[in-house]
Amino acid sequence: MVMVRHTLPGSVVTALVILSIGVPPCFARTVVLRSGQQIRAEIIKQDDQAIILDLGFDLLRVPRSQIQAIRDDTPAEDKPATAAPETQTRGLYRTSRPARTTIEQNVTRFGEAVVMVTTPSGGGSGFLINPEGYLITNYHVVARETLIKTTVFHRTDNGFEQKRYDKVRIVAINPYVDLALLKIEDAGRQFQHVFLGDMGRVTVGETVFAIGNPLGLTRTVSQGIVSTTNRDFDGQLYIQTTTDINPGNSGGPLFNLAGEVIGVTSMGYISLGGLNFAIPTTTVKAFIDNWDAFAYREDNPNAGFRYLQPGGRTNRGAPPAAKFPELK
């Protein structure tokens, strides 16, 4: 086998010329690059870093960071029967490993799981983490409030139907990581929900998108990339993203192109574009896994420990002067 590596002009992909080809049969996909170029080819291998496309005698390696979207244009009758990705139930939330696809397809799949959270003092966003009606939002969205309502956008044949649920219970809160766990009570139905992703597979530069209700504009979708995965604020780590996050987005999900939630949108600079932040799912999972430690108490809606400042010096005099030890 002879291999020649070269770079195509004006492209970020690398071609591998293989004289002996023995790859399994695949089905064509359309790969949309960030530059706007489109490549239709068979994907013979893919991982979190890159995909390998078969163009006949040439194989193209395309880094994930340069891919805008991957579209499946194969007719339904030609697609092989494949098993759906396995869903794992981990306490109150679910995980999976769905295939990467387009923002449009992910909005169709998971848009119903994004809700509006309202209180007498304002509102924000949230997302359902299981069919029983448990949902995540920011603590600051429901801080010092007990009358909480949610609006779920149920999909119908004619689009979406808004359904408001007035009975919402606070299950757990943690103001130190700005997270709250709520539950829709007496809904009488199963809910569409999201899957929580793995931060270990999130890479800088990958495409992400948010769904939320900025300024009350329901079901708004915004797109960006991951700028960094470990930005520090006050001792907490955040995902920094160029995805627009505005007042009302707080508590909503930040998705990757597999449709997994990788963060909870929480803050951003209104006057500066492209500087927005989300709480990573590592923190979210730890909060949900240990929700009983942060269980909400009706008799004390702001329950939580507060650190006490250490006592000041009682002796205000100057410290004693240093002395050499006496020789004996």
C-alpha cells in the first residue's frame, strides 16, 4: 500500500491516496464545512476528532472543528436497519450517544424538552431531564420565589402548542453553583426530555447551539462555538461560548451537534458579543446525583450554609523583635 499525504488548496482537509482499498460499504452523507463548502461522500470512519470520507481512490480526513453540519441524504428505503443508540438511566437523568447531525434536526428532536420558567419577579428557561417532569434551571431564575410556573411547547401536527403548568415543585437548590431542580406536578403525561452529555468529549471549536426564551421570545435558537471548556469565575468552571445568551436564556440548555446537553446557559456580557458562559454538565450531574443534599425546605426557602469570616487580631501591638539565640 502506498500512501501520499497532501493538502487541497484553500481547504483544511487532508487527502490520503490509497492504492489498495478494502473498506466496508457505507452510505453517502453531505458534510457542510464552516467555509460553506459541501462534500458528499461516504463516511468510513469517525471519532470525536475527525471523520474520514471515501471519495473513490482518495480518502479525506476532515477535522471536527471545521465541520458545520453533517446531513444524511440517503433515501429511507436505502438505509440499513441499525439499532438506536443505547439510553442509560442514571438516577433522574438520561445519557445516550446519538449520532451528530444538523442543528435543524436536533431542534426538531429536542425542542419540546426546553421550557419557559416564570415567577412573579421574572422568568427564564429550563429543560426536562426525564419523562416524569423533572427539569433543570438556574437558581437565580427561581431565587426567593415559591410560586413557579412552566410553559411546555408540546409538538402537534400543526406545530407547537403552549401548555402552562401551574403546579411546579422546587425539589433542590444550590445557590453556590446556580442550579435548581424542579418538578412539574400532576401533569398526567410523559414529557420529551434531553440527554446529558460527557464533558470529556467536548472540544474547543466545536459547534454548539442554545434554545431558550430571551426577553420572552420563546423557543429562540442561537448558534456558536465552544471558546474554552474551563473558564474560571469565583472558583467555578464554566464553558465559554460565542453562542448568544441574553436575559431569559438563563437556565436553558447548550447543545452539541449530537443533541446532547453539555451545559446550562447562565450568564453573558450584554454589551460584548461572543462572551457567554454555561455551567458544564459535570457540575449539573453532580448536583442531580446528590440532590437530596440540597433538598429544598419550605420553612427555609434560602436554606444553605454560609461561611463565617475568621476572627480578626485581638492584639493590635507590633510583633516582638527578633532575637538571636543566646550562646551557652
